[in-house]
Amino acid sequence: MLGSHDPRREFLIRSCGILIHEQSVLVQEAVDEGGGPVYALPGGHLEFGESLAACMSREFYEESGLNVEAEKLVYEHENFYTIKGITTHEIGFYFVVDLNSEFPAADSAGYILSREPHIRLRLLPLAGLFGVKLMPPFLRDELPRDVRDHFARPTRHLISREE
């Protein structure tokens, strides 16, 4: 059985989409413990019996209303971290996606309509990722480089451990 019997430990499988639009990436915006903005790629937790690509497409649609398909698996990422007293081992799968419709227009503040009230979506310029709190942090360095190279490298397995 996957997971942990200890309520202070969890094991997660997450599937995320990378949607690039005009040298920017679509992200979810939230607020961190200090009240500042923190960003993550759209996606969510895998359900039993669901493929990774189907999970990513489902989560993307539930959050944004956008229909996307997995184009290429770019990153497999093992992330070890603790948040709110829970030690987590998260395995994330990150797909470049193909949008099957027109990209939605942003409002005057730069936000894109979300289907879930607790999620705020926006585009972040790839050139400025290093200066924002994009989670997991490896994306700040790897994503702009891989977009520039048109995701030519094979799928990479990366590991991050909280220090």
C-alpha cells in the first residue's frame, strides 16, 4: 500500500501541465505562510486507475476550463518537503501541453478566469521566473532553458530535498 500510516507523513503523486503562451507560462497563484505570492503549475493529485496524462488534462480543465492534451513528459520530480508539520514525499510529472482552443484573455490585473474560486490563474513571463516563488524551485532555472531549446532534451528525473 502506498502512503503512510503516520498522519504527519504523506506520499503524493501529482500530474501538472506546462502551458506556454507568448514567452510566458500559465500558473496558479496562492499566498504563502508569510502572505506573499507563491506560484505552481496547474495540475493535481492522481486518482486511482487514472493515467498521468488524463489526470493532468482533468485537473487543468477543472481549474481553468481549458482543454489541453499532454504533448511530452518533460520532468519527473521527486520532492521531499515539510509544510504545516506534514513531511511529504511528492512525485510530480510535468507535461508540456497542447491547448485545443484559443488562449483566454487576461483581465486588467493580468488574471485569467478560473473555474475554482480558490485558484487564481495568471501568466508569468519566463524571463522573470528566477525572481518569483515558483514551486517546485527547479522550474525557475529549468523551464526557461527548456522552452528556449523547444523541450529538445529527453525526460529528466530530478530530486529536490528541503534543506
